[in-house]
Amino acid sequence: MNRPRTNRAYVAALFDLPFNDLLFQAATVHRQHFDPNAVQLSQLLSIKTGACPEDCSYCPQSARYKTGLERERLMAVESVLEKARAAKEGGATRYCMGAAWRSPRDKDVDQLVEMVKGVRALGMETCVTAGMLSETQAQRLSEAGLDYYNHNLDTAPEHYGKIITTRTYADRLDTLRAVRQAGMKVCCGGIVGLGEERKHRVGLLVELANLPTPPESVPINMLVKVPGTPLSDTPALDPIEFVRTIAVARILMPTSHVRLSAGRQQMTDELQSLCFFAGANSIFCGEKLLTTDNPGNRDAMLFAKLGLHAEPHACPAKPTEAVEAPLAELAVDEGACCDPSSGCGPSPSTSPARSAVDGLLAETVGGFIDIARRQAVRRTRRLRGAGQRD
Ligand code: SF4
């Protein structure tokens, strides 16, 4: 039987920490497991758009809401591959294909299999999100080489019924189980700003962290308020609370990629920068997510300002200072791997400048870091009270 890794009292105490202490803890955990300046780049394509029978109240693709979205049938395999090639040239290392279905039919899975094989042949990682899967469908996708299947929990179990009524939390967990059993990696996160309370954000992160194996990829979405959807008038979530959510996700799932997902187009550079400091290390690049806007070229400028680089798996281009460059040109081929699941170890960084900075940091502020870390741990212990981490 799987033991729970965390509990709500502990996670609520993390959320309650003074902001600087929380960010310090999250950044420390981040540095222990990843290169803190590397960001994994995925690109997402809607391969079948709109007319979805589900009633997810944030989603413009539901057939139940009048959002003006144009419906599109499942794309042809070659059209998907053409766009995947362009995404690779733009710096993406993972290609994510999203279809607005409750669940795919078996003949849809035939098409998905061909897409997965084609994208893999380009040397990219693959991810699909297409609704609920049967065990057989999951097995077929796994055999085709699918690396990740995305299926979000969206929110805490007790808030879920206010957001979606056409499928249950248990349905979602069944699909996640089928994906794991088939041997694929899991991409699973949620959405904040749905009108939930902090306790629901706590509940969501506890559910994610306590999955039998935590998801390798954890997208944290900020609600994009699309006119025509039931949540279009929801009050905005405080950006600082969003950063707290990222930081707590990083602490609870230290070896997962935490992705800043939907809502980045509405975020300032400063907010995104705080999220990267708090442990976010994956984004969707490009101009579009499934149907909403994404920052596109603004990312290259932000990466240059912050000294971030693309995680180097499939990004062999050299570093450049040109802020107008596509993200691929900001990638650093360090010949090392940032992904702990690859077995290469944490936080590789072979650049002389980075090594020098790390050395200096270790010599001059190492003592301070130890003191601050002990203070933060003591404060966490005091705050979490009865909640004890397993
Ligand atoms: S989130 Fe997915 S399942 Fe829900 S309405 Fe949108 S496309 Fe359909």
C-alpha cells in the first residue's frame, strides 16, 4: 500500500510561511534537483478543437458554452508533423497534442498512434491529452512510444463538483492509473483562480503529491477568463498567491518539472520571474496554447533578461545575447542532462561562469545559507503544528 507523502496540515503551513521563507525553501529544493536556470520547453497544439461534450466551466472548448470558438475536426497526421517540425526549430523539445474529447474512440487512437510515432521520429518527446483512456488505449499509446499523457486533476476533490459535473474525480484517477500501468510518464496538474479558496489549492497539491508516483510534469495553470464560459467573471487570484502555489508545488514534488502553463500571456515579467525563482522550470512556448494566447517571442526576451536557457535535451544551438532570437538560440548545449528521471543527477552546470559563481557563493554565503535554512525549517515546524510530514 502506498503511504501518503504529505498531508493538508503540513501543506497549509507551507502556504502560511512568510513569503521570503517560502521562496527560499522552494529555491533551495529546486537547486538541489535541477539546474535553476534551465527551463524545459514544450509546445502544445490543438489537434481537434471544440465541440467537447464535457462541461468544464473554465473551458471554451465545451459545446455547452457560446464562446465563438471555431470547431475543427481531428487534424491529418502530416499536418500535425509539419507543425511539430516548426516547433522543434523554435526550440521546443516536447510536442504536446491536445484533443477536445471526453475520451477518444479506438479509431481516434489509430490516428494518435501515427502522430506519436511521427513526432518521436523527429527526435522530440511526445505528450498527448485527449480525455479519459481505457487500459487498452493507454497500452496502445505506450507501445507507440508516447512519453507523457496529460490528464489534470484541476482542483481539490471537494471543489471539483463546482467546476465539472460530467466526469468524476475517480474517473480522472482511473485514467492516471491506466497511464501509469501502461508505463508512460504522467503530466498532471491543475488550475488556480477558479474561485477556489486556499484550502482547495492545498487540497489539489496534496492530491498530486500523494499519487502513487508523483507526476513527472506538473502544469499549474492560472485561469484564463474566456468570455462565454461560466467562470469568465471570476475575481482574479492574487499573483503573490499564485507564486506561493508554485513554490509549494516545488517543495512537495522536488523532482517533477513544474510548468507555468495557461495564463502566462496575462502575467508580467516580474510575476513570471518570481515563479521561476520559486521553482517553475517548464513552460509552453509559442504563440498559442490550445485555444488561448501565449507569449511567443516575449519568452526569448524574458529568458535573455533573466539568464535562463532551454533545458538542453533537444536544443543544440549555442547561447546568444540577442534578445530577439528564437528560444532555440538561447539554449545551452552543456552536454549534460537536467532531467532527474534520466538518471544523470541533479543540477548539472558545466559553464565556467556558472561554476565560478557557484564556487563564490559556496565560499562566501554558504554559512548564511545554512543559518537561513535552519531558521526556515524551524519556522515550518512551528507552523505546521500537528501536521507532520511522513
Ligand atoms: S477541458 Fe477538456 S474535457 Fe473539459 S470541456 Fe475542455 S476539452 Fe472538454
